[in-house]
Amino acid sequence: MVITEEDNVIRISKKEHRIIQLIAEGKTSPEIAKELCLTLPTIKWYRKKLKEKLNVESTAMLIRFAIQQGLI
């Protein structure tokens, strides 16, 4: 998936997109890990990398960005 933000192209994988959706649904990291059959440290890593990639500082900002971009 490709997102354009102020002339920048941001690519997110299907897994990253799914994690954003689950975060927006209010799932906790342990719940996301269980649902996706991944470890908790892996989910924490994805959350950190998504925030860096999308240049947001909090989960609320991540969800807001996802709404604005039509990801959820």
C-alpha cells in the first residue's frame, strides 16, 4: 500500500496495514500478537516502526493519520 503525504511516498506492507486496523479497533499489543500469530516483541517493533515511518508520536496520532489517509 502506498500513501502520499506532502509529496512523499510512504509504503506500508499488508501486515502493517492490518496492524493499524487492529490498533484502531482498540486491540492491545498482546491481542494483536495472538491474532496474527506473532510474538509480543514483534508487535511492539511494528508499532514503533509504523510511528517512525508515518512520523507520528502516539497511537492516537497513528489512528488519526490512518483515518485521514482512508486506511481504516
